[in-house]
Amino acid sequence: MNIDSPKNKDNQFTERFGDYGGRYVPETLIPALEELEKAYLISQNDPEFNSELNDLLNNYVGRPTPMFYARNLTKKIGTAQIFLKREDLAHTGAHKINNALGQALLLKKIGKNRVIAETGAGQHGVATATACAMLDMECAIYMGEEDIKRQAPNVYRMKLLGAEVIPVTTGSKTLKDAINEALRDWVTNVETTHYIIGSAVGPHPYPSIVKGFQKIIGIESRNQILSLTNTLPDYVVACVGGGSNAIGMFSAFLNDDVKLIGVEAAGEGTMTPQHAATISKGRPGILHGAFSYLLQDKDGQVQEAHSISAGLDYPGVGPEHSYLNDTGRVRYVSATDEEALLGFDLLTKTEGIIPALEPSHAMGYLSKFLKKSDKKTKIILLISGRGDKDLDTVATYRGISLKDKL
């Protein structure tokens, strides 16, 4: 691939979303970011790249993922028609594989062979390790020590796939700190290494690239709901941490008369400091190379986030989500740990689908919201990942030892 002269940018690819976004990084990283931007823009019009990526998405990832009419859930709640977009059925068990494969394939074209990544819930780490194993690339995953404890199955999966898992023992020992360490590694080894960021956060061009590789979720969902019902939905609901699954889903409906709802993690409640409701309770500032909403104290110091879900336990959010909040195009709400567990139980027991704790927040919010709906309302709920990884967390929260129970 020749990366000297990028094609014209489409109107989806931008450094700024209103006031948000930008590129606030050490000078050392600017050439790597510019190289990535050029390569990505050219890849969009490269038949060879797109043919290879589409083949992988269809025959390796298992796309398109199904859209399922949740009859039992609809009957149980008694209002609205609920459709589930099943990203939990993608290879590796979550939407993260779409972006990991896309970026890894891009790196092969550029000529870099060492990949680093961060992970919280472990799904992005597993997806990146999977892509690197399949494409024969060196892989190192940074993960907070606290997240390693609560996501042990995914840690083992990453190691089985040949990735080095590097524990992060600073700060809260969670996702924010894993990103910090991955960025330090990248600055040191930028000539040979690429950082595959897992969410729609970070410096330009990452938010647009991650959205570009995740927009397949929204494209499929729009086509599927039209095929099933001949109409667009009234609502689309997705969980929001950094926001990659949500921005991928929302992107296909932004110009439609469809209400979009992003559900953040309220942790122990937004009236306490123990939450991760960045948009609901944060304010704009700079974190990990971009200007966006973040949780910070009165002196501008980043505050620790909390959620029962490792994937939502992040004090920032993607810059496009910040813009969509300010313009009012997307409504951002939150669900507590307890509400997420109610959502987890509800979907598991009504439909036999065990969701990850991340989309369980969206399900928990929806169970309250639906009481105000009517039976003609059509809602798409994005199930961004499966719950295998969270069984121990849920059991521990409830005072149950899986080992003793079994």
C-alpha cells in the first residue's frame, strides 16, 4: 500500500467534533499518528485491503451478527418491542474484534509488526491478541492489576493466544492506568510499535478510525430492523464507557428520526464519588490525548472511576459522544451496579442470553424506561458482549464462590 497521498477525507473523518477531540500528545508520536491517518484514509479506497477485511469479518468474525426479536423479554415487561443486536455472537464474544482486526490488518500494510493495547474487561485484549495470533504479529497487553483479578478468564485467553499480559500497579490499577502505561510504551518504541486503542477515545485519528471499523454494527442493525419490521426503530440503546460500541451503532441512525440513548455506569450512585458517569457528572478537559468530558476534581485532577463492569470503569469518554451530548442528538443516562445486575438477571432468565456487565447497564436502564413506553414502540438494544467473563464478578458481588457452588 502506498501511503504517500491520501484520498479525500469523507465528512465522517475529522480531527474535531465541535470543540472536542484534537491531538494532545508528545511530539514523538505525531509522525506515527500522521502515518496511521494516511494509511487509514487510503485503505478506505483500497480494493485489496477492503476485500481482505470483509473476508475476515464474514468468515472469521462471523458477520453479520444476528438481530433477535426478544419475545419473552417483550412479553415479560409488557411494553414496547425489543430487538437485540447480538455482538456477543461475534468471534471472541464482543464487538471489539471488528476494530482490532481492522487496525491489525492496517499495520501489516504499514509494515509494523509489534502491537500493544490496553484492556479493562479483557475483551479488547482478547480481540487484539486474537488478531495478532492470526496475522502473526507480536502482542503485548497492558491491564490493571485490579482488572486482572476480576477478569481472570480473559487474562488466560490472552496468554493462550501468545500475548504478553503486563500488569499495571499504579493508580487505581484499572483501565485508565493501563492506557497510561501503553502510551508510555508507545512513546519509547514508536518506530517499531503500534498502539491499537480499543475505544473511540485518544488523539486524532483514533476516534474516527475506531468508529470507522465499528460502524458495521449500525449499518447491519439499520438494514436488519428494516427487513424485520419495514420501519426504523423508535429508540436505539447502548452502553457507554469509552464508547466504541455505541458510536458504531449510533452512526447509522444520526440522520434519522430515531432517538438514541447512551447508558453510562452510575456505580454506587452518582451522588457518591463511586461512579463512572462521565458525561452525566463530568466536565470537559484533556485525557489521553483528546479534549472531551472527563471526571475531574475542582483542581482539574482526574478522578478515579468506579463500576462493577471493568469495561465501563473509565473516567473519560470519546470526543464524539461529548459533542453528541452537547448538541442534544444523543441522550446520556446512567445505571447503577445494582440496576446492571437486575438487567443481567432479566435478560438471562427471560431469553437465555447471558450478557456482559457492560450491556447489562443498558438493559438495567431499559427495564425502568420501558414502564413509560407503549406496545407500538420499537427498541434496538445493543448486546455488545457476552457474560462468560463476568460470572465470577457477579458471584463474588453476591457473596457466592463459584468453586464452592460447583
